[in-house]
Amino acid sequence: MPQHFLHVFKANKRRIIWGAISLLLAGGFVSGAYFWEKAQKADITIYFFDVGQGDAIFIESYDGTQILIDGGPPNQILPKLGEVLPYFDHSLDAIVLTHPHTDHVSGLIEVLARYEVKTVIESGASYHTSEAVEFKKAVSEEGARRIIVDSQVEFSFYDGAKLKFLLPDKSYESAILKNVHDSALVSELDYKGKRILFMSDAEKNIEEKLARDGRVGDVDVLKVGHHGSKTSSQEIFLKTVKPEYAIISLGRNRYGHPHPDVLNRLASVGAKILRTDTEGTIILEIRNDQLILRAEK
Amino acid sequence: MVKITPYLLLAFLGGVMLRSFFDIPRDWILAASGLAIGFLIIFYFFKFDSKFLFFNLLFLVFVLGILRFSVFENKIAADKLHNYYGQTITLQGRVLSNALKQNSSRIVLETDLGRILIVKRIYPEYKYGDVLEVSGKVAEPEPYAGFDTAKFLAKQQIYSQMLFPEIKKIDYAPNKFLSSLFFIKDKFTKQLKTVLPEPYSSLANGMLLGEEGVLPKDILDSFRKSSTIHILVLSGYNITIVGSFIMSFFGFFLPAAFAWAISVAGIVLFTLMTGAEPAAVRAALMAIIGLVALRTGRQYLAISALLWAAFFMILWNPMYLRFDRGFQLSLLATLGLILLSSRLFKKLWFLPKLMGIREAASSTVAAQIFVLPLLISWGNEISYLTVPANMVIVSLVPTIMLFSFLSGIFGFIFLPISAIFAVVPYLLIKFQIYAATFFARF
């Protein structure tokens, strides 16, 4: 038998050698591409994915810490994540569910099914839809560490970067609320003096509380609350946070988002408005202490 | 006698085809068959020349084809649900299949009164064998965007639908054999999905199983515009090519007959892994016939085998002929492979024989020429770059299928190997999407 293989090898020597060379070249190309990508990476990259009407925000740092805030409506998030995650990467460090509405939770169910998730951060509020129930089930099946935000907490990761949760300040574990927006997780990312505020679907009452208690100050980028609805982004709040950039995550909808008044108020505090429905996925990079924003359709 | 069989089979298919486009009154069909049988009797007594007998038999079989379709369509008589159109009722039934759409999912429910299509929210998900109680309004399927939904559903003997009913799961009572097939399929696709990210895994799955599933709209649009969307229809032709890959790989160090047997076994394994759904079984049958043609090079044998296979499938369900894209694609592409590829092989003398490039090109072009009329009849946009676009995009499908399949199989054994195999479909699909966006621009 070995002689038979030797014979086969001799007869196809050239082919086999060429095959080996092309395999080596392919391997070299792949590893070259990997290191090139690594060298190009910013300190912090934040993707405001274009997932239609909903929120899905992905934060990645240079050292590879990955956090996903909300998953958007069904069947949107996975292709977006597939594009930004490296091929062999099948895990996320943390996912955050800001509140259990369908346009925030659905994609997270899919993410839990596909990726290994180490930590789940949420308010714990209960909601009656099948999506919210399914999410609870998926989290317990995943066996991930579950963190209920019930007071101001912060998570430090790369080079002094911090993700701070500003609200809620009490536990909503298993609570049934008239308006689940009241339990929304509001968070802020701080890195070398740059501040990005994620408002989820927080409404007027939460904005007032944040401004009154002095929990927020001047920020660089504001993820506008509730997809640009008129329930949010009150003048007094905007004057406190004074964003340079305002990002609205939305798609075609029947609620009239974004409300023209909101757009006016944002413009009047001098914010440059970026929308996922018209510009696609919005990518924010912090690189050499500079904020760089671009959009990708 | 043997020589006329292919013509008779064609006549039968022709009858079914005619009837699937036009409604022919039953009286006419009965009169025509009476006529044909009458002539046959006359022939028996008067002994005209055999040409007369030939055309008479042809006519008789043609009419039988028409009759087969009419009889099948009358199956609606056995369905009782269509008597409840417009009424709100509560039904109990077993889930036969479950398909995910962009914002909803569709399940087919087998009830005592007949089959019904249920459109529901994505969650909670139900699987094959679940027994559900649904209450809602029974309705007639409506045409959607110029698409005759009712006929497509009638193919599966579904004549009614229910939109967003109240659903309660009451039991799980599957058929043991089928549920184990579904289990394998589920496991297989899950393995593939853990190693391949989206949208690549959905596309790989679509090519393997012929399910469109849920894909980003811009990607689907590019495939549509470059008239290559049929990569998501499972075609026996592609399986034939996969089989020939396996054959040439093992042919490298094993006797040809062994290599052939292994590749047929590979196709059977593939069919099992993909749940042995009727569409996959049909495609696999055609693929094995295609392999016979490639292996023996005997055209007549291959064609009559293909026609017999088509005949039995159409006899089983005559609606496939017009309403099942997988069937149409398999039939025509395999026919092109049998009839044209060896001739093209000589014409393409300028291509190198190295690594089977010329062979691959000739079979792709042959299949493509035969499939082109189908693409037009499906109402796809046909650009003048259709042929190069298909050469580039569709000819990658068998390689993607082979490596996704290997990756899925190795997922059962050792995940890292599975991930390495999946690199091939990952890169090739990336290229396909890129090429489709490029060709869609013209």
C-alpha cells in the first residue's frame, strides 16, 4: 500500500507541490490580513448598526473587549455582527438589554443562540410579549453571568475606558411596569475625556432626573432617546448634555420618528445629527484622542 | 417498442404541462380519452400501420397527463377547511414544517379538516411534531405581489390560511422516523451556524437546502438583479457536480468503480443530513442520474433514466412541473449536462484541461443554456451579463455545498476542523456577494 501512495505521489509530484505552495501562500495572506487589521484598529470603535426601527450598538476596544447594547428587531443584527467580528470569534464579553421592548430584545435572542455570551446586563423588568419571555429563557439556557443594574455601577475595561450605568437606581427585577421605558438602562462610555451617552428609550421623566441629580454633564456624542420620538430629548436636558453629535437609531416606522421638534431642538444646541435610516450604520472611532465619525450603507 | 418510450414519457409531461396552464373542462378530457381508446380498439381490429398506433398512443398518454393533473386538483374536495372561509374557528393540528420570514414565521398545520398555513409572530417557535390549538379566521390564500400564492400552496395540498391566530401548544406527538430526520437536519444546520457567521451561514444553508430563509434585503436584491437568485434553489445539477468532485478526489488513489460508489454514498448521506425532505430526495435522484451520465457517457440511457424519474415525480405530484422551481431546475440543468456538455467540451478547446477547468466550464455553460428560459419564465430580470454572472457566481455553488457539508459533518466530531472547512464557503460566498453587487450594477 505505501508503495502505491509513493507511486501516486511521483506521478502527481508537480501538482502536489503546487498545491502545497498555494496553501502556504493562502495561509500567509490570511495571517497578514489579520495583523494588518489589528494594526488599523482604533482604541474604541462604536457601531450604531442600521437595524431598521430599533437599537443595536456594538462597542469594541483595541484589546478585543466586545459589548453589545440591545439587539434591534428580528433578523437584522446577525449579518451586521458577522461583518465586524473576525471569522473565528464566536463570543461576546457582555450584552446589555436596556428594556424588553421587541425592537431592542429580539436580536439579542438570536445573538444568545449564536454566540457565547459571558455576561448579560439588564434591569430585570418583566414584559408580557413572547420576545421578552424568550429572552429570559435564552439567558438561563446560556448560563451567562446575569447582572441587574439597581444602582450606579461602572465597568472598566481597556486602558481606563469605562462603561457607566447611570440609571436605574433601584431594582426592577420581575417588576411589571405600566411603561417599561421607566426601567431603561442609561449608560455612558468614558475614554480619555471623550464621553458618549446612550439614552436607550428613556423619556422626559428620566431626562429630568438625570439633569436634576447632576448625573450627566457635557457629552461629546448623544445616542438620542427613543428613536427621536417627541417623548424624549427635552430642551432642558439637551442644554445640560450639549452634544456635538446626535445619533438617531431608527428605520421606516409608523410612529412619525424622528419628530421634527426633536430635530429642531437638537440643531439649536448645535448638535450635528446622524441618522441610521438615511446614512446606514454609523461608526464612531476614538483614535489618538480624536473622535472620528463615518457612515456605511 | 423501447425506442418510443421517451416520446411517451414526454407526451405525458406535455399533457400535465398544458393542463397546469389552462383549465380544461372534464367533459373534453373524457371525450378525448374516449376517442383515443376508440382508435386503439379500431387499430386492434383493422391493423393500420404502426405509425398510426404510435401517434394514437402518444395522444392517449398526453390525455392521461391532462387527466392526472385534473384528478390531483380535485383533491381539494377532500379538504374540508375551505368550507370555513371567512369564519372564526378553533382547530387542533400537528406542525409539519416551520419557515422563518423577515417579520413572521409560517407553519403548516395538519388538522383533521385539512392542511392550513399559519402566519404567526416569530416567537415562540414551534417545531415539527408539536400539536397546537389555534383559533382565528380561516381565509383563502391571496395573490401576493403578482404571485399566485394559492397555486403554490395547493402544490402541498394547502388551501387555507390563518393570520396571527391565538396559539396554544398542547402536546408533542411526532412521527418517530420523521422526527429523527428533522433532528439530524436541525443539528446539522446548527453546527454550520455556530462556525459560519451571518449572512454567510444563511446563504450556505440556502444553497445546501434550497431554503431562502431570511437574508438582508440588499444581498437578495443583488442576486435578483444579476439573475443568480436561483443559487438558493436546490438543484440536482449542483449535487451532480459535488458528486463528481468526490469522484475525482477518490479516483486519485482508488479504482474508479469504488470512487463512483463513494460519491453516490456521499449523495445519500447528504440527503439524510438535510432531513431527506422531498425536494432534496428528488434533487438527489436527478443527481445520481447525472452521475451515471458522466460516468458511462451513454446519452440514451441517461436521458431515459431522467425522463422516467421525472415521470414518476410528476405522477406523484403533477403540480411540481409548473410550480416547483427545484424540480424544474434539476430537470433542465441535468438535461443540459447530458445533451450538451460533451459537445461543448470539444468546442472549448482553448481552455486548459488542468484541474478540470475545461470540463467544469463546459458543464456549467451547458446547464446554464438550458436553465436560461426558466429564469426568464420566473420573471427574473435578465441582463446581458446573465451568462458571465452565472458562470462566476453559480459555478461556485457546488464547491460551497461540498465544504459546507463537510464542515457540518465535522461539527459532529470536532468543532475546530469544522471551522477550518467552513473558511472555504466563507470566502467564496463573500466573493459571490461581491460579484453579485458588481453584476447588479449593469
